[in-house]
Amino acid sequence: MPSARHLLHRLRGQQRRGIRRKIGWAGVLAAGMALGLAITLAFAPARARASEAAPTAADPALEARVLAIAEELRCVVCQNETLAASQADLARDLRGQIRLQLQQGRTREEIVEFMVARYGAFVLYRPPLQATTVLLWSGPFILFVLAAGWLILGAGRRRRAEGGLTADEIRRVQQLLDEGARR
């Protein structure tokens, strides 16, 4: 026969779990997003820095064409920025290479082919869907489906594992509480 203390402890545990259920995944997600924002804001001043002005061509039309092509290519040093946005030394050199090739009369397609031949398809900021890039394009969706399935199955297991007090246990706890109140 379980003691009154044991039954009260079980009841309090169920109340705590009920509070956790009320907070739910939305609360956990909101807390995670707030933490991510705080970390991002904490490190933002370290990313902000002054840089020298990018050299521009004497011809603004040529510079516009250089930037248009550079927007399509990935910086191989930064890997998450376009050549146009990157301030890495290699990115500046590659923009100069694009400028030089445009002055030599090469087309956009020829310049992009030159960069792909030199650095591989990785240099394309928006790689085409090919057999070698299927995982790159489908990977985020696959990870999302796996994570959602894991969360749903985990929540279902937790619900099944949590058992409530039986009617007899509730009646017994009530009796013990009533006896304690009479003393």
C-alpha cells in the first residue's frame, strides 16, 4: 500500500508535467529563438568592421556587368557570400579577373564557364539541379521531415508513458488529505 507521502509526490509530479504540457513545443521554440537572437546580437559587433572602398572601373556600365556576374558566383573563401558581397582578397582578385575578361570581350556565359572550370560547380551561388547536387537541393527538406517525425514520435511516446492516477489512488489520496486536515 503506497504511503500518503508517495501518493502526494506522484500527484505533484503530474501537476508539473501538466505545466510542461501547457508550455508545449511553442514555448520551447520561442525560448530557442530568443537564445539564438541573443547570441547573434552578442557577436554582431565583432562582425561589423570598416573596410576600404572597392575599386570601381572607369566605366559604370562595365562595373554593373562585373557586379551582375559576381552576384552569381560564390566566394570560395567565405563560402556563404557572393563574390560581389565578399571583402576577401581572393574575391577582390576574382572580381578583377571578371572585369579583365569583360574588357577582353568575353560573354557572361564564358566567364562563368571559366570560373566553374577553375573552381568547380561549388563556385556557382545557385548550383543547377544535377545528379551530383540532388542532396544539396533535397537535404534541407529531408532533414526537416526527419526532425518533425522525431519530434512527433517522441511526443507520442511521452504521452503513452505518462500514466495518470487511477480512481482508487485518487480516492486514497483524498482520504489521506481529509485525515490530515482533521488532525
